[in-house]
Amino acid sequence: MIEKRKIVLNDENFFYTLRINRRARSLSLSLRPGGRISLTVPGASYVSRAEKFLIEKSDWIIDKLEGFKEKEETSIFSHGTDAEYRRMKYEARRIIKKKVEEINGIYGFSYSKISIKNQKTRWGSCSIKGALSYNYKIAFLPEKYLDYVVAHELCHLKEFNHSERFWNLVGKSIPGYKTIRKEMRLS
């Protein structure tokens, strides 16, 4: 059974999804970006404990949800409408294509095409067939981040993994990639 419920935590209204799952062994709380709270309980007898549990964890819940909000506000993925994408796509293509040619001058890799997309969760990707795809928003980031994302995807043309050999290739054109990677929170 799944039920939507409302609870007041620290004088704020929150909605959460209550799930009864007979296979669950204990109460399980999960939080997702956008303020989604989900609580799974092992059986109907635990429903009365669910609200108490949320109240006990209220400070932690609010802290985590605030962290999600801050991340969303500072993430380039949280901004950018379809209209903005259509308006900026051609300028982004010009900037990114130029950057790919510049950085690939170091590597000399072959690729089949470059696509510019309005991706919601990725900076870029590389297909096994050598197609490079980039989020249009990277064209408008500080240059060190643009360089990193372009080099990262280019290096996947040679190493389709994140092995030590892959990172050595990235380091060939982006010596400070470890710091940039941390700043961008990429893995």
C-alpha cells in the first residue's frame, strides 16, 4: 500500500509517501531532490510509529532537504529551459566544436560526430561508435571546466572506462583534473 501524507516538522509542512512493504525488516527513510520524502514500514502495525520516527529525525531531514535545495540552486543542471537551449545551442556548438578541435590536437583521436544536447544530468558522453555529446551549458562555464569535460569525453575514445590509463590520458591535457573533478563533483 502507498499513501501520500502530510506532517509538520519544525513548524513547516512536508508531504511524504508512506509505503507498507511486508518484506521490509525495519523502517526505511529516503530523501530525494525536490523535497521528496519516502518512508517504508514493514507492516500496518508500524504506521503509527512512522510519524513519530519522522518527528524524531526532523532536524536531520530538514538539514538534508536544505542541502538538496542548495545543490539545485548552484547546479548548472537546475537552470536552462528548452527555449534557452534553442537560443544558445548554435553558440554552444561553435564554442564546443572549437574546444574539441583544440584539445584533440594533443590527442589526435578520431570521432564520428559532435552533438550538443540539453541533458538534464550529464555534462557529456561518448558512445562506443565515437559520437561525442555535450551538454550545451558547458560552453558557458569557466574555461577550465569546459576544457575538462571536453578532454574527459575525448579520452573515452581511447579508453572507454575510468581506469588509471584513462586518467593518465586526461592528465596529458588537463594536469589539474583532480581538483577540477572535485569542484565539479564528477566521478
